[in-house]
Amino acid sequence: MSGDEEHARRLDREDPLRSWRERFCIPPSPAHDDGRESIYLCGNSLGLQPKAVRTFLERELDDWARLGVEGHFHAEIPWYRYHEALREPAARLVGARPHEVVLMNSLTVNLHLLLISFYRPTPARPRILLDGPCFPSDVYAAKSQLRLHGRDPEADLAWVRPRPGEHTVRAEDIEEVLAREGSSIATVLLGGVNYLTGQRHDLRRLARAAHAAGCLFGVDLAHAAGNVPLALHDDEVDFAVWCSYKYLNSGAGAVAGAFVHERHLGRGGEEDYAAFRALPRCEGWWGNDPDTRFAMEEEFLPVRSADAWQLSNPPIYALAPAKVAYDMFDEVGMPALRRKSERLTAYLLERIDAIGSEAFEVVTPRDPAQRGCQLSILVHERPRELHAALAAAGVVCDFREPNVVRVAPTPFYNTFHDCWAFAEVLRQAAAAHGGA
Ligand SMILES: *Cc1c(COP(=O)(O)O)cnc(C)c1O
């Protein structure tokens, strides 16, 4: 063992969160047949399975087998209010009040549901502002919402992109666009942590700029939830969506989250509630006040919470893994996870820098406050070959066309040794594939 490897091992021994790794299923390396664990740096794409999920799911299946329809009220977590069992952990995770969050659907569905309410174009203010590079699904959602309102999806989509020669968006450039063109923008939709570059935005600062221009401010937190601390309520974000299968370890296609700021929930007086009722939204029985839900009235009375956007009764066998996973976040807490995450990613960056290769560069911001755990490596020569060489050495990390390798050491189950081992593989692969 080299001195550097011994150092990584020591950092792991001193890590106060080290025992959490044992509570996850670490996939064996697909490149070896000796059962060794993979170097799994892909939690930004699909988080690993908590071992507790299997027994928890079986318990839910037992409740169904044992209780039939009675499970709606007599299961251990009654199905009628199952989504409410996730509300407080989800609220703590994103820095919201409990009535501001709901787990439902998937991310893009939630984005559409919230844009129906919070993208209300007028002739003077018809546009949506996005930041690039933007995840395709968000662009599709924005363009199709524009079309639904009879707007031109090209002309009415405004963009802030990195400056030529730069890889990430400057906050001052977003502020500048809002100051200059904000009066024509109805809704701003940004990524909390950029999926491609790993850049983290200062949501408070940007929400303030959006509001000063008279715009609503929404965020996609797919790469932020469970990765960085969030304070959606205090930051005055108007609405937000996130998925639960990336950093939140709730399983492929897991139930997603939605946040609506209290000021949009009709919790003031009668007039405020009347405006809340009148807000355009897709309505379904699970958005109705639960106290009158079974009165089977024809009049929709939205509950004064984010649940008002919920259409259907909750999918128990999809929410059960999320319940396990969100409870784990609650148990450790984001502050402790973030502390380890900052150290882990700083260590990984240090190891990558030590390679000193010109075959690639890290484009994620170097300021820890401006990133989560992910580092994005822009590969200058033969990027696909480099990624294949990483995979052949047992590294699981993802590749985004045309030339970005994303590596995300997560504080829950990754080790300093994973980071050390990744950098060693990268050093050899870069020497072999990209030149020195
Ligand atoms: C992962 C991701 C999505 C995924 O959307 P689904 O509807 O859950 O499939 C959307 N937006 C961003 C930015 C993402 O990173």
C-alpha cells in the first residue's frame, strides 16, 4: 500500500459517518468476476439501495395480504395518509415548512403541474427564463408549456448561458438578464445544482433578483436534493421539484418531490383562500381537503398545502422505499452529510489535480460553496475510450455526450479510498488514452 493509499484508509477510519456504508447494497464490479465491490461514483444518477428497503417493502406487502382494503386505515402506516408520513422528513431535507412539500409522481410530471399554476403568461410578460446547459426534460417541459399557452417556444424561451470560453453560469449574468429583460419574463426556472457541470446556484440571491424583476422563481432540484443543504422557505423560492432516485436513494423511478412556498397556499384570510382556489391547476380528489374528500362533493376545495397539487391516492409500493431512504437522511441530517461531502469532494479534486494531466480538466467550480459532491471532468481527447477504461477497472460513473465524465462521491456510502482508487485508475487511463 502506498503512502497515499494509507492516507485514504486513515481518512476513512477517522470518518464519523463510515458505518453508514454497511447499510447500503454496494454493487459488485461489473468488470471483475471475483465479487469485489465496484468503485461506485454514480449516486448522481441512481443512488444505491438501502438494505432496509427489502424488509420494509415486505412489511407493506404483508399489510396488503393481511388487511385488504382495511389497510387504508389500519396498516402500520395507513395508506390513506401515507404521503403524510414522508412530509416532515422531506420538509427538513429541503428547508421547507411541512405544508409546503408533497411527494408525488415523477419530477417532470411535477414540473408540469407546477408550471400550470406558476407560469401564467400575459401579453406583456410571456417568457420563461432557463439557464444552460439545461437538462432536456426541463427544456421540453418549458417549451410545451409555452405551446399550451399559444406562445412561440423559440421566441419566448429566454436563456442565460456560460460566457464563451467558460463552463458555468455567472450569477451576475443571471441578475443582468433579469434587470434588462425581466419585465418580459413570467417565470424563471433554474437548476439548483447543474446536472452537467455540478455548479450550485445561490438560490437566495437569484430568487431576490427574480422577484425584483416581478418574476416567479422556480427550481429543479434533481441534483441538489440530498446533495446540498437547502432552505427553500427562507430563500423565498416560489416552487421547486426534485426526484428521489439520485442522491435520495429511493430506487429507479421513485416518487418525486414538489415544493410550493407558503405564500401561494391560501393560508391568509378568506380572500387569500379564494385566490388560491381560483389558481389554475390540475385538480384531483387527493388535492381536496382530506376532511371533505369523501363527502364526494362536486366542488373542489383545495387543501391549504402543497397536497393541493396531488391528483391521486398515493402509490404505497413506490413510496415505501422513499420512506426508508428519507428517514435515513433525517437520522444523519444534512449538516453532517454536507460536512463529509465537502471533505470527500475536496479530497477527490486534490487527487485528480495531482495527476497533472492536460488530457482533461475539471469544470465544476473550485469554490466548495458553489458545488455539491459531483465533479465534472471535461475530457479533451478520446473521451469515450477514457470512460471505457474507467469502467474496465471497476469504476461506475457516467458519461455525458460528447465529452463529460461525471463522478459523484456521496457521503452516505462512498469512501476516501474510493476517491483515491478512482484517481489512480484515471491517472493510468489518461496516460494510456489521452497522452500525458
Ligand atoms: C434527472 C433529472 C430529471 C429527471 O426527470 P424525471 O421526470 O424524474 O425522469 C429532470 N431534470 C433534471 C435536471 C434532472 O437531473
